[in-house]
Amino acid sequence: MSNKIDFQPKLFELFRNYSKTDFSTDLMAGIIVGIVALPLAIAFGIASGVTPEKGIITAIVAGFIISLLGGSKVQIGGPTGAFIVIIYGIIQEYGIEGLTVATLMAGILLVLMGVFKLGAVIKFIPYPIIVGFTSGIAVTIFTTQIADVFGLNFDGEKVPGDFIGKWLVYARHFDTINWWNALVSFVSIFIIAITPKFSKKIPGSLIAIVVVTLAVYLMKVYEGITTIDTIGDRFSIQAQLPEAVVPALDWEAVKNLFPVAVTIAVLGAIESLLSATVADGVIGDRHHSNTELIAQGIANIVSPIFGGIPATGAIARTMTNINNGGRSPIAGIVHAGVLLLILLFLMPLAQYIPMACLAGVLVIVSYNMSGWRTFLALMKNPKSDVTVLLITFFLTVIFDLTVAIEVGLLIACVLFMKRVMETTEISVIRDEIDPNKESDLEVHEEHLTLPKGVEVYEINGPYFFGIATKFEEIMSQLGDRPKIRIIRMRKVPFIDSTGIHNLTNLCVMSQKENIHIILSGVNDKVHKVLERSGFYELLGEDNTCSNINEAVAKAWESVEKK
């Protein structure tokens, strides 16, 4: 493997044959995606516990960097629903400064993932884990929006951060429903749901925000209805890019926030590479996963310096980009430019957007994110997959995403080892070896007859810590003491320290019992590992044979001598 850093931004490959026509389609796609991203960026910002413009700043800064340096032609970066729960939790416990530090650390971790070429590894995270925590996040986002959907009044009671605590508070205060608020939410949800039937280009969330905001404004002016909360009632919006501020880092904060930073980095990596892979399938391209991770990392280092929140590749916005003709990173750069212009010149208008309307947008986001059809389909899969799915889902909902990812990955690793153990077989042969059973071809060779007191142990699969005890169990079950043990290792692709330890113990015990050990068919890779470990000094180089014929001949020779 090359030591060179795998950094190949797609933008730099673009200019070889980029035409005016390409630019005009990318320009249109970028403008549309910028408009689509606006309500989502505001909604994600507010739901995360920060001000609306912070969501837009993230989409501008991170979106620009991800398109400029990313490994995908069409990936659109920005704030996403997946981070809402984590960000909200960090702000509650550590404040905005804590969020900035955690995001910076996550950015550094993402860059390191790309530098150490872990892009391919991230793709191997089991699908049930991804579905489990994505569905869990969707349920959690939906839960956080209940108060704004129904306009509940908690009389100053603090809403707890945990899932069960939230629903208990909602249940106690459900008699305080603001029906105007609820109407605004339901109308917004209805508009977003039916828009695709009439328009594929203009997003329902944008139509809902424009129509509902205008209606609420007219109701306030002409009907005197003032009970519907708007963004302006809760936030003061600053229509400018903030100055860059590098936070003061203290070791205690870094230590406390490191697990959260790992969660942000892992989640960001999974979501961005998943989005890029989905995009590849649509446009017939292949993204550079390590380049994408480095770009995501740089975006998450720069974004918090300008007051932004964590960002990653956004599947919905990436698909909007593709569906509107975007085929290069220029579209993503244009999308960031459009959002910058909106922030600088149109942001004051955002104060009129009803909170209930944004809650409706997020209810639809959580519904789309839930992937309930996929969830139900996975429930029909093997029990081990269903277990991982449900554990990850419930841990995400009841505890938090950090715990869910850690436990989910741990379970996945254990299940992987269990499956590898199940694929490794150990068989014992005592009478004769039939060459016709050695392959799927008829070789018509004579059977290899084994002398009395000779046993052949055939290991088929990796000889690692999970399988070492299996070998010991088989020998203890046999309970006999042969004169010679031939250990056939032609189908052992690798051996680890535990396997070497187990083999060494077997050799030592056999020598004590005066049993002769012969190794057969050890491949070069395993041979070098055994040689470096000093195993052959114990066994003796002359007790290794290149194939089973040699090993059996050696066994006959040894038996005849005795």
C-alpha cells in the first residue's frame, strides 16, 4: 500500500473538458439547491439549539469547502438532521464553546481518517447499525418538535433532554395546546407532502414556508391573531458572516468532549460516504472516499471558527442537485454562494417564519429519515441482524447517539468474529485422505492411507483468537493420544498471536506426551509469521512439509522407525 496521502479533489479533475453548457446547468442546479437548503439550514440550526443564522453559516462555509475539496462530483454539504440530537446535548452540557471544541476535534479526526485511508473501512459498518441509529435519530427529532407543532406551554418547567422525560412533560401539559399553532404545523406538513405531486423542481418545504409565513403575517395584521410564535419572537437574527474566532482549548474540555467528537466524526463519515455512494449509483461515477473524508474534516475545522455547527454530506440536497442537472462541484459552490447572498440581503425576512412551520418541515424530515419500510424489511432478516438493529435503535432513542454508536459497533465486531469463527472449520481424518474430495475435479489418484496412530487435523479458515479454543476443544473431545499429529494449514489465510500461542502450547504438550507434530501446506504469509515468532525453533524446520503427500510420507517414515 502506498504511503502517499490519497487526496484527489474532483474539482481539480473538472477543467480538462468543462464547457459553458456544463456551467449553465451547474449554475441552475446550484441556485435551486441553495433555495432548497435555506429552510433546512434554518430548521436544523434552531432544532440544534443555536440561532437560525448559524445553520445557514454552516451550509455556506462547510458547503463551499466540501464542494471545493471533496472527492464526489455532486455531494452537497451542510448541517443535517443526524446531528441535531448530538448538538443539542452538547450545548445543554458544555455550551456553545463546548460545541465549537467538539466540532473542531471531530474535523481533525475526519482528516486523520482520510490521511490513514480509512474511507473504505467506514463502508463496512453493518447496514442494521446505520438503519438503527438513523431511525432512532428520526424518532428523537420528531419528539423534539412536538412542543412547537402543538404550541405547548410548559409554565416555565424545563423540558428534560431524554426521550422518556420529554414525553412525560408533554403528557402533563397537553391541555395547553395552541390550536392556531397546530393548524399552522398541519397545513405546512400537508403542503410539503402534496408538493411532489405538482412540482418536482421546487421543494415543498420552501412553498410551505412562503405560503404559511405570508398567511400568518396577514392573520396577525388583519385578524389580530398574535398567538403564533415566529423566529423573530425567539431570536434576533444577524444578517452577516461573523468574524473568525479560534476557541481557547483547555485539556479538561478536550478530555470530556473527545467521545462526543468521535461520535460526530464517525456519524459524519458514515453519512457523507453513504450519500456519495448513493450519488455514484445515480450519475455513474466513483467518488474518492479518503479525499471526501479529508474535505469533510477541513469543513468541520473551519465551520466552527465562523460560528457554524457540524456538517456532513446531505443525501436529500445531493439528490436535489443531481435531479436538477448538477454534475460537478461547481453546483455545490454556487449553492454556497446563493446562501451567502440570502444571508446578507434577505435574512431579516426570516424573522416572520412561524416556529410551527419549521416544526412541520422537521416532522417531514424525520419521517423521510426514519426509513420505516427498510426497518420493517430488516426485521425479517437473521436474528443477529435484528438484535443489532433493535439495540442500536433503542439506545439512540432512550440514551444517546454516542452510546448507540459505541455499543452498536462493539456488537457488530462481536458478531463479525462469531461469523468468522463459524466459517472456520476443523476436521479430523484418521484412516485415509481421498484426493477426489480435495477439489471439484476428478483427479483419479489413489487414496492416501494413514498409518495407525496418525491423525490429520485440517484447519479451513483463519487461525485467530476466536478459533484457537475450538481447536483445543476438538482435541479434548477426541481424548486419545496418537503417535503423530499432522496439522494441515493450506487453507489458513492468516494466524494471529493467540493462534500462535495456541499452536505453541499444542506443540509443547505434544512433546511432553511424546507425540510428533508435523505442519503441512503452510502458506508463505503464515510461514513468515510463525518464523518471526520463533515457533520453528520449538517445532524444528524439518517438521514442516509443503503438501499433504510429503507430510503423510514423513509420518510413515516416522512410524516405521518406531
